Amino acid sequence: MKIAMVGLGRMGMNMAKRLLQGGNQVVAYNRTSEKTDQLVKNGAVGAYSLTELVEKLSPPRVVWVMLPAGPVVDDYISQLKGLLSPSDIVVDGGNTYYKDDIRRAHSLAENDIRFMDVGVSGGIWGLEAGYCLMAGGSRETYEYLEPIFKALAPKDGYLYCGATGAGHFVKMVHNGIEYGMMQAYGEGFEILEASPYAESFNYAGISHLWNQGSVVRSWLLELAEYAFTKDEKLSEIQGVIEDSGEGRWTVQQAIDNGVSAPVITLSLMRRFSSQKQNPFSDRLVAALRREFGGHAVARADKKW
């Protein structure tokens, strides 16, 4: 299948590579041409403007957008609206707020252009392990794109979640849960670090141990093991944790629907406070985000 990838950051670049490895044709575009050139070396077709990108696709064209949530997505979708034809498809795979999906889908529908929102999880490990995909939009469009989803995801790693916005809604809640899980691990290890036994503890070893049949085993613990192996006390980083938006949206949704979500809410509040403190728990959460998503960390020898 032929597909365009717009945005070759940490996620978009590796997703494009995985699509190429699966035998798909990828037309690549990035604001800076260096990344496009890099992907061309992996077998992609380079495009250096959105006009050129559309010209290199065949109807019905499929354009997958992997850009940071917010105005930049509106800008690109507005440009694509003027370039694409009826029955073409725009896929937003970024961490977009689901209400923005509904608005953008209505705008594209004015030109009979189809839209799908796809929440993507997997971070920088997705190239090798595959991506978990949560799709929203029309089922007909979902079924047309299924070969793409199969190429990107591991077995059973993609799901049709419902109408427009449903994919990003599920991804939003997924990230809210992620906030709470990482905070729990962070606090647990901080209790270990504050204990009278701390000098004898090997945190990489404990992380590995808890993944051997324990009820708290998880991929996050595997990543904690990697992080502790590289930096036993996480002394090289600061516990400054970025709030990237999804946790806020999840908490706001809980408020709007009258759902009690104290764990996710408090984990969001802790991210705010992390920018003024540097406890062990926050350093672990920062390290976990670096391990699974390649997110930047604040170095201990530099101010945030």
C-alpha cells in the first residue's frame, strides 16, 4: 500500500521505517529536509513540499500526519484540505485532543475528504516491537486502512474504537493510566530509597525480580531495570516531568463526567510540583519516559 508520512520526529520516522519494512511504499515529508533525505536512504520516496507529496500519491491518497498536538496540526490539515481530492484520507496519529478530531473531520468532510484519528502507543521501541493503535472514524475507512495497521502493529495490536474522536479518546485515557502507573512505581522506589536498607538495595535487580511472576510486573518495570542499570541512583538526571497534555485532558474528562479519578489526578499534580523539586520518585518517572518514548530529561548538572 502507498502512504504519505508527514512529520518525521521520534515516532513518525520509526513508523515510516516499519511501514517500509512491511513492504509498503512511503512518501515522506518533513519540515526540515534532512530527515526526509535520511528516510529516502531507507527506501522512501522524498517529497519537499505538501504539493509534491500529494502529486506522488495515487487516489485514494492516504496521508498520515505525525505532528505535535495543537495549531501546527490545524495548519497542515488546512493545507491538505486544499490539495487533496474527494475520497482521499487524512490520518492524525499524534496525541490530539479528541474534540479537535471532530472539528477537523467536519472541515475535511466539506471537501469529501475522509479522516481518521489513530492513537499510537509504543514510543521509540515501536519500530522493533510494533505499535498499539487505537482508531476512530468510519468503519469503512478503518477497513480500507487495515493493511497499514497490520504493518505497524504487533498481533492483536490495533482496534477500531468507534466514531471520530474515539481513537484519541482511548489513547487519552491510556496516557492518564500511564501517568498513574509510573507515579506508583516512582513512589515505591522512593520508599525503598528512604528505608534503612537502601544501601543494600540493587534497584535494577529489584525491577528484574518483580517482573518474574509478580502481580506488579510490566514493561515499565523492564524499562526501570534498563534505567537503573545505566544509572543506579538516577543521579545524572533531574526529576522534572513534562506535562504533555493527555493527563490534563483525562482529568478534565473525569471532572466533566463526574468520575472519581484521584490517582490519575494526583499524578498530574505531581508533574506540576516536579518542576520545583527533585525527589527520587520523580527522577524514576522522568527516566521511564526517556526509556519508552525518548523524551528529553533535565540533566542533574544543568538547570531546567
